[in-house]
Amino acid sequence: MPEIKTEVKTYEVDYRCPRCSEGFLRHAGPILTSYPPQYPHICNNPDCDYHETFNRNYPYLVTEIIEDNGNQD
């Protein structure tokens, strides 16, 4: 059977604002169509106007295998 199931743990990766340390950077505006694409972000703290551009969109999810239990369901 070609499909297997593996138990994973999911994490959210976020980016805390380096200027105010209170807010988080959130996608703001259109994606820049460079190679690779660029994602402009702005701090979501209303008292801060920090901007930064990344190669990915924050927040994002990552998974980590908990255990390779070999289930073939």
C-alpha cells in the first residue's frame, strides 16, 4: 500500500517585531513578484510602524514527526 500515516506535531512560527517587541509582523500589501517572491510585512502594534520584507509569509506552520510508527492505514 503506497500511502502511510505518520503522527506529526504542528508548530506555528511567528515573527516578533524587533523594534517594539510587543507586536508581530503581518503581511501588508501585494506580494512582490521578484524571484523569489517577497512578502512585505508591518508590525501589528498600532504604536509601531516597523516594516520588513521576507521571502515567506508570517505566521506559517511547520510539522515535526513525533514517531515513525509505521502505520499503513
